[in-house]
Amino acid sequence: MAEPYLTIKNIIEHETEVRRSRFICAIAPVETEEAAREFIAGRRRRYADATHNCTAYVIGPDLRKADDDGEPGGTAGTPMLEMLTRRGFADVVAVVTRYFGGVLLGAGGLARAYGGAVGETLDRAESVEMVPATVAAVTIDHAHAGRLENDLRASPYPLRGVDYGARVTFEVAVARDAMPGFEEWLATVTAGRATVRSGGTTRLARTRSRTAPR
């Protein structure tokens, strides 16, 4: 995704009750549709005796899917998906397991219950902001490479790899909005001895204490 978005660090589970029906929501970080389907399959095996196991997932910028699993159309998976996207989340999968409590909730009640289960679970998750980043290739002579490597490892710029050739090249991930500051920092710590060129693109995680506001 080209713009910043949120994901979560770890699997999170939370249970709510609405008019005697139990709603058990689990949300997991995933990077592929295959991983999302595997997580869903695992939850459905675990709660095979449940009334419904409804799902929603967002992968990358375009892949969004939801399943009502037998609930009236648009009352479960869709509000779950809308909650994820409205909060700005991607690369996540949500499964809400329902045990029917004997009281019908109606279409509006179901939508609020399923969407609310996802929202309350997100409130308890440790979210991570993913930002677009550039893979910078930093080159310096061997005599000063050791010092630069130490400085990089102590810096906020993730070191992804080192290549020892005629000169030493460090592969560094830098958030796009931080590139000017990185180049200034690099010039200072190397006294202008290093060169830098932009390579491919990647994503960097910025940890947040809680999720974005609703």
C-alpha cells in the first residue's frame, strides 16, 4: 500500500455478549490471502459447534472479503469489514464466532453486534502503523565501514544487509518522509565520506500504543 495504514502485532481475542448471544472475536495479522484462510479454517475447527463463524479480511490495498456464514446477508461479515477499513486497518483477518442465546437481534442488532465485536477487539490490540519506505544503498570505504555499521545499528534506521565488495554497501530502510533527515545524519556521522542512492520500496512499522480513533 502506498499510504500509511494500521495492522496489529499479535493475535488478539475478545468476547462480548449481546442479549445472551456470545460473540467471540479473534483478529490476526496476515500478509496473504492464504494465511487469512488458514486462520479462518483454524477458528472454524476450534468452534465447530458454534452457530456461526463469520469472517472479514483486508490484504494489501485492494483485497477485501467478508462472509456472513449463514447470518442474514450483510449483517455480519460486511459490518466486520467496514469496521476494519473505517479504522484504517489492512493485512488483518477477523473471525467472530457466535453462540446463539435464544433472542433474535434483528438485522440492525446483528450488524451492531458483529461490527462492535471487531471494534472492541481492535481497542485491545497493539497496533502498528505501516509506512512506505525506501531501501537506501549506502556505500563507504572499508576503513570507515565498521564505525558506520555501529552507528547504523544504534540508529532508528533499520539495517537490512551488508555487502562487502571493493567498497562496503549497507542496505538501509528509511521511511520516505525521513529521507532528508537520514541523508543529513549520514553526512554528519561519516564526515561526507558515504554515498547514498535510492533503491526499491518497502514498509516500515511504527508501533502505536492503541488503535486510531473511531
